Amino acid sequence: MSANEFYSELPSFSDFSTVGDLADYRPVPDDWYVLAADIVRSSDAVAQGRYKEVNMVGAAAIAAVLNRIGSDRVPFVFGGDGAMLLVPKHDVEAACDALAGVVGLARQVMELELRAAAIPVSHLRVLGGDVRVRKYRLSPGNHLAMILGDGLAIADRILKDQEKSRPFAISIPDAALPPLDGLSCRWEPLPSQNGHIVSLIVKPSGRIPMQDILRGLADKLGYDPSTDDSRARLADKSRLRFRFPPTGTRHEVRLGSPGRHFRGRAKALLEAVVFMISYHTGWRIGPFDPKRYFPELGLNTDHRKVGDSLQLVLDMTPEQLGRVEEYLKAGYAAGDLVYGLHVSASALMTCFVEDISNSRHIHFVDGADGGFSFAAAEFKKRQAEMTAKAAGQA
């Protein structure tokens, strides 16, 4: 396996229930980089009702790098208000150029400050972390990276520390516009059918394996979210709502067609009209085949993933939420796990369509009104409390 093609040549797996099998994670080559991106004061933007814009910028960081380097070669994790990507040394300059373009665009067009850094994997290992990857197959040609080793958590801490991030900061004055082809947000929010959309982050403390946490959640939910796709999946056709003109078109055009808003909006609306006709008639129009697309859309979402922690977006009844919270609180009190969660009434979906004719598309799912951003803040608070408690007992 060549270092540059580490991810593209990595074997994939398709049974999510085995995601906790640590022996199957492969160490990322030492000369790779973690590209970390995060929106500063995203909670302020959420309070202003701008979480869709926050999600859009986080997804743009992924789309820009994948469009520049190739989706087959870049592992990534979407975090709601940012993203983490892994790139080989050979491609880091091009990836930084693309990400710098998103930083500039976010500031100038969306009035959001996106901080970004390129941190060597070797540096994260010196600090005691690691970056190990598995490749989860969503559908033919579409994959999600599962990443363990605490390297991403260390990269996140570096990114948010002004002094520590200075040597790694991505700062390119007057960076070129990033390649954001395929980035869109045309679906309406996905409504909860059970009462609560829950964005959950949970991580074993080392005393129990991840499989035990998945089994514990399955017991409280009444189904296994790692295997029961019919109940865990959010982007099924019964939830999908499409209106004309799409609510998210404004954000899509502002990011994807800066300075060319009229042309960009006309293109987006024309595509929306074609989609709407195909959606309601079932006809194939050009490369878009609705009979193939909708089953693929349900499969190609990131509603369950691992980015140094297990991250799930689930639709729960009040009773399920109550049982899950009791389980998590007990696990945290026992020192078995750390968790954070956020509850909302709907989920947001942002899409990256690389090649619709060849079924290459992926969809980023997050809870509305803060989602993973708020869940992560709660998670980090509990993690700090657990660390302080352990230090006090030492």
C-alpha cells in the first residue's frame, strides 16, 4: 500500500456493528496531515437562527478538498460546525489552498469566521495521540471514514488554541475561490416522526469497549441502531420535503456562485425545476433517475459514524430518550463513558453530489438548532470533569 493511496487502497467494511473492532483500524501514514476546520463562536450563529449556514460552511470545507484532491483519497468527518480531513503530504498544499478559499468565502460572504489548520499526524503522535482509520461502505463508490486514536481530539484542541495553532494555521491572503461543485442544501428539514431528533456523541473511557455501548443503546432504544437501517435511517422518502424555490438555495448560491448570484440562482432554480418534475412523475431526466436516487440517498448519509467517538443522529420517542439518558448518566457516573447530546424537533441535511450519473453522492445529517455543535460542547465539559476527577483521585 503506497502512502499517497493509503485510503483509496484501504479495504472497506459494510457491517456497522463491527465498527468497534479495534484490530481492523489501520494507522494513517506518519507524513499525512489532519486538516481541521471549525467555525468560531458557532453558538452565537446558532442563537441567531443560522445553523443551516453553519452546516453549509462545515460541508463546504469537505466539498472543496474532495473536489480538489478526489473523494476516493481523503478520509473526512463532518462535525456540524466544522470538519476534519486527512490528506497525504503529496496533496497537502492543494488541500490547504482549497480550504483557505473556504475560509475567505465564509468570512466575506457568510460573515462567519472559519479557522483552519494543517497539523502533521506525526506531531499528534508525539503529543500522545494516534490516527487510525477504517473505511465504511455506504453503497458502491460511497464511503465514510471511521477514525480512532484521539488524534482528532488533540487536533481540535490545537485548532482552538491561538498560540498552539499558529505554526499550523492555514492563512493564504486572497486565496482563490474554492471548488464547491456539487454542494447543495435543497431539502427542507427532516421532521421527527417520534418526537425528538437526538444528536449524540458518546465515547468509552477505556473500561468498556464500544460494542458494549452499542449494545447498551440498543437495549434502551428497543432496536440496534448499528444494524436496523429501517429505524435508524433518517433520510427516507417519508420524511423528505421539497419546496420550490428551495429554502436553502440562497445559501447555496452565496457560497457556490459569489459575484455571480443571478447566474448561480438561475442554474439552481432550473435544476430544482427538473428535479421537481422527476420527483413527482418518477421519470428519469438526463442523469437523474429518481427510482435509483432515493434508495441511494437513504443509504448515503452520515447519521452514524466514528470520529474519535461514536456519533449518531437518531429519531427517538420521549420514552426512548428518557431510557437512553438514564443509561448514559449511569455510565458516566460509573466512569465507563463520556457523552454529550442535543435534542431538536428536526434534522438538517446538506448534500454533496459528486457525480449523480454514477451514483456518487453523500449527505451530511445533523440535528437542527445546534446539533453536534452543542452536543460536542456538552461532551467536552463532561470529559474535562472526568479528567479532573481522575487526577484528584490519583
